[in-house]
Amino acid sequence: MLELPFDLPSFDGGTVWLVGAGPGDPGLLSLLALHALRHADAVIHDALVDERIVALARPGALVESMGKRGGAASARQADITGRLIQLARQGFKVLRLKGGDPFVFGRGPEEALELAQAGIAFRIVPGITAGIGGLAYAGIPATSKDTNSAVAFVTGHGADGEIPDEFDWDSLAKGAPVMVFYMGIKHLDQLVSRLLASGRRPDEAMAAVAEAATPRQKVVVSTLGGIAAAVAEAGLKPPALLVLGAVVGLRQHLDWWDRHA
């Protein structure tokens, strides 16, 4: 274990740490995340957490996958939170390991609120969210001085699994020069239609990044008008990010990952 010139916080029994595992690459784990993995008695992880990260759990720790994947059999949110509370009340050091950042489209706030209501002490450990780290591994910056001074992070589906209707699409499309969509592949055709109807140009650069920051990463670059066909032709499947805007054009110069691989 790396020797540090400072002490990391104690991971006490009967507590839950909600930890972000980042977009995929184990090297993107924070020191606190690795510390939690090395000390947890129980690790409850999402389906999207890379298996190389799960393998870092302390030998002998209880490891359970309770991930939620669209279109596949998965645990209910109430079951996940109930399991965290159950293990904590049994005195376990419980690590809730979530892909990306637990507070960015990660249901982390819901889990933390339930823990608070149950009187369970918890700690939040942020992770690198896929909308930043995943794009960086694709050679696409979220912002660039010459392209945009604002970026919008948008979920591709709401709590009901459908494309969200609770925000003003026209204002969003006009106000954010760069838009990053999480979990948008399932409703890609609808998403494209909404953006076109809200005034975005069909020839605007758009990219899809599947399994970002993993050895299986795949990037498709197209336009808003052509991205659905390009994604279908490439056979891209979730998990995938979508990014719309001029920053996509920088990938031709910044694609360090494919050159590295």
C-alpha cells in the first residue's frame, strides 16, 4: 500500500461509505475509494463498476452485485438501500460502490437520505463522473476556450425510464453550446428529434462513447442528423455517453487513447 504523509479517515463498523468508482479505469480511483475497498467488510456494487475495481476489495470481504441495468433483471432501489441498512446494523463496514460519481445521476442522494432517516452514519466519496472522465478518454473536452463557456449535463431518461419532459428543451438547446447526455442510447431517435425541433443544426458534430475508460471503449463520431444511424451501424450498446457541440471536432487532435492503445 502506498505510504502517505497524512492519515486517511477511519472506516468504522456500522457505517456506510457511498463511493464513486469513476468511469472505468481503476487508475482513476481516488485515494479514499481505494482506502474504502481495502478496509470494507461488505462491498455492494453497481453493475457498471469495472470488474478490475471490484477485484481490489479486501480478501474475505462480502461482495455483492446489486446493479441496475436497463432492460435486464436487476435489484429494486428499495432492496439496495435496505441491504445497506441491514449490513450496517450488523456492524459491517459497508462500501456502496457506484460507477462515476454517486451524486451525478447515480441515485446516491436517495440512498444517503434513506441512511440518514435510518440513523446510519455515512460518508460521501466523490468520483470522476463519466460525463467528464469518459469524454476525456475519448479525446473530447467538456469545455474549451475557443468553443464553449458552458456545458449541460443531461440524463437521457427520467425516473420512469422515458426521455425527460420536466425541463424546457428549447431553452436547454439554445442555452448550452455543448450538451452531454448520460444513458441516452435507448431513446436516441427521440433525443435527436427533440434537439432538432429545438433549433439545433442537423450538421452539428455529435459523438457517442461506449464503455468509456475501459479496454472496450468505442467512439463513434458523426452529426446530430446522422448519429442514430452511425450508432446502429457500429452496434454500440449501453453504457454510452452522447456529446453534442463543437468540442467533438477537437477529437481529431486530442484522441490520445486510440493512439495509446
